[in-house]
Amino acid sequence: MAQSSTETDWVSRFADDVIAESERRAPGKPVVVASGLSPSGPIHLGNLREVMTPHLVADEVRRRGYEVRHLISWDDYDRYRKVPAGVAGVDESWSEHIGRPLTSVPAPVGSAYPNWAEHFKAAMTEALAELGVEYDGISQTAQYTSGVYRDQVLHAMKHRGDIDAILEQYRTKKAPGKKSQKPVDEAELEAAEGSGAAAEDDGTGSTGYFPYKPYCGGCGKDLTVVSAYDDDTTELTYTCSACGFSETVLLSEFNRGKLVWKVDWPMRWAYEGVIFEPSGVDHSSPGSSFQVGGQIVSIFDGVQPIGPMYAFVGISGMAKMSSSKGGVPTPADALQIMEPQLLRWLYARRRPNQSFKIAFDQEIQRLYDEWDKLEAKVADGSVLPADAAAHSRAARTAAGELPRTPRPLPYRTLASVVDVTAGHEDQTLRILTELDPANPVTSLDQVRPRLDRAENWITSQVPADQRTLVREEADTELLGSLDAEGRESLRLLVEGLDSHWSLDGLTTLVYGVPKVMAGLEPDAKPTPELKVAQRSFFALLYKLLVSRETGPRLPTLLLAVGADRVRKLLAV
């Protein structure tokens, strides 16, 4: 019996609906949710929403004690549509494979995998394991070529007139007006395009309507035209428009082809008994696969799944990555610079119809600050219910807690430290030990994997001209140009280093020097005038330490530089 939800987040509400619908349609059977992924190229962060939406719902249903199957259909029997830009070792010569199944296309040069589909599935499979996503993977190549769907294929061909009549309702409709939600960057455009299945041929041809497309026995491509089919004998004749090959086969024994997408998808809903499956915005227009599938599924004695349309996932900091990699970031790219909990949280905290951005730029530091504040609120019990739910879904699954950093120091602090030390481990440990002398970090393992993610972010996402280079020698010209007030402020800072040598202590010191210079107590409340003086003092310190007017937070920078070197660079 379904347990009612006690939380107010979107996941719980969908879980309520899914449990009720599953008990109505298939009482006593496992709850089935589904995702579909096309390994036609790098599977990017927009596609991840196709998995995370049902994963989060499935996980909530599991937490309530139900058995759930989350199916991920690998659409690896889809046609190879185009040569994607930016894939290493792939050039225009790969265009000769257009029209073949993805599993019949060679893997990119240097790959350890047997074909194109397996190469791109591998990175996603690894990322899903790290994200704690439990699923049953289904290869559509394996399903079709082993004859699993034979009865469904014969049934579709027998009822091709009924399918054609449904499709015909939409063929004459005008194209829908422009949507108000437009992709706003390259990542979103790519996400909106999806696998291209939404725009694929629906089976209409000059010789009549046939919902099945053979792959050619001559060239292996799907540029085939079915010219005749006999329902009684299942005799099917086709000709390839690419190479001219023609043959007649018995469809009851033939396994080298597939149903067209608009028939294939609803067939699978019925075959697998799918209760919940979201769909992207590319399936939301009149005549789209999802809408038409809702009618075609009845031909297979099935019912359309419930599930939302999901919005775009954008990328901030996209341009830099695009220029270096020639493609849209993937979950594996995101997991290089952020822990799984943070990535899960970005998908869990927004309703599927809300778009959001994943940060590869400086914004990642703010996101981590936000996550750490949420963790603190969860720990002290001040968290709001919906935020607590999103945190719980990010930090753990029904199977248990995701591995976490034992001592999660602020991401921006770790990034600053590895920036200044260029990843030198002994130096990094020295600085981290001095952050909080009363409770020192004793091993870098205590701050991993977060430290490694911050280091990856610095090395892969921060341009060289924005990296922090500490001066080797003092800027004698600048020091010599200072007035008495400037020299005194530096003297006060240097004098206070030993007694304030911790992150909190140095924070107090650098903010306190301008207060003392203004005749105030070090703990005085800041005034607008004081804030101006502080900014001016900070800019002076940055120029003297790193030859720029900005840089990592000053307390972290001072710790990273070390007291002796700070004295040398600020000596007046």
C-alpha cells in the first residue's frame, strides 16, 4: 500500500503519483520508470536530466519500500546521423558510416571499445556509477538483433494502417509557433537537439506506409525503401537507395532492422510496462514523438507513461571549454570539478520544468558555498523541509550514503591554495594545517576528494592569465611610493601576523588594520567610508603580493604565501 509523502518537494509528489498509477495498472509488480539515451556522441549534461529525473523519483519510491526497475534504454541501434564536432580522432571520413547503426560504426581512433556506441556509453556508465544511479541497461541493438521484439514488429506491420491514420492527423498540421523558452547557449542548443530522433522519418514513403525500416544487407545503411509486405507470409521486399541492393526476406525470421522512432518508443512503453518517463522539450510540440506515442501505444495494448517535460540545462563557463574540447560538457567533465553530491543536488533542487545552469566558471565557488550552508542547516536542524529533501536526495540514495569528503573545507579555499601552490602537496598540507591550528588538517586524505576537484577546476577551467603567481621579489617601486599612512598599515599587518596566524585570525587582521588606521577598535562595525578604505588596502596588498588588484581571498593568500615571504614582500 502506498505511503503518503510527508515532504513538499517535487520528487515526493511524483513518487505519490507513480505509486498510485503503478498500483492501478500493475498491482503487485515492480514499479517501472524509464530513460532513453543515444550514444551518438558524448552524452552531455542536458541528457543527464533524462536520467536524473526518473532516478530521483525511483529512489524515493525505493525508500518507501517498493521494488523499482529504472530502465535505461541505450538507443544504440539508432542510425548514425552526423559526424559530431570535436571528437578526437574523428574527421569527415566518418561520414561514410551515416545511416548505419551506432553499434556498426567504428569507435573513435585510439578507443579501447569495439564500436562507436560502446565508446560513448562507457563514460556515461562510469559517471552514473559515481552518481549512485541504480538502473537496468537495455541495448536496443541486442533487443532487435536477437528477435526480442519480433512479435511487436509483426504486430506493428499488421496494424500499419491504424498507425498511419494516427500519424496522418498530425502531418497536415502547421508547424507550431515559436516557443517562449529558447535555448540560450551552445549547451542548450545541443541538449534541445537530443539524439535527433524527434525529427526522424515516421515511415511514410512513395510505396505506402511501413513502420519498419531494414538496415541494408549490402551497405548496412537504413537508406532503404520497403516496396511490398505480405501479412500472411511476412514476406518483405526492400531496396536500398544508397547502393541499389534489394532482397526479399521473411520478417518473421529477419532481425536486421527496427521500428521507426515514433512507433518504436510507444512499443517499448507497452512491452516494458513503463509507468514514468520524462521527455525533453524536443518532444513537446504537436505531432511530436511523445504526443503521437500516447495514441500509438494503444495499438500495442499499452498506456502512455506519466512524466513531465523537462527544461534545458545550460552551462556557465561554456565558451572556454567549448574552444578547447569542441563539445558540450558531459557528466564525466562535471565530476572532474565537483563531487557527486553537488551535481545530484543541482538536479534535485529544481523542478524538471525549471531550467538551470551548471557552473564551470567562478560560479562553482558560490554553488559550493551554498551547498556547505545547506549542510550546516541540516546539521543544526534549521533547514526548511523542501531544502532538507533536496539535500537528502543529493547526499544519499536508498542504498546508502554516497562517499564524501571527511573534512569538507570551503571549495574556494582549497581552490585558492592549489592555485598558489600549483598543486605542490607538501606546501598544500602546510597551509591547510595552518587554517585552523586548534583543529589542524593532518592528512590531505581528510580533504579529498574535494581537494582534487578544486585542483582539477583550477588546472582545467581557470585560464593561465588568471592564475595566481606570487611575486618572487618585493615591488620596491610601489613600496617606495607609499605615503606614511600606507607604510603604517603594512607595518600593522606584518606586526600582527604571528598572533593572528590562522584563517579566522588573518581575516580579523586584514579587515581590522583599516579600522585601527581610522582610530576605531578592530571589531568596530564597518561604515561606508571604512569599506572604501578596506577595499583600497586590499588592492594594495594584492599588488604587492601577486601584482594584480584582485586574487584569492586575502587570509587564504597570506597563509599560502607563508609569514616569512609575506614579511619580505611587504617590508617597508
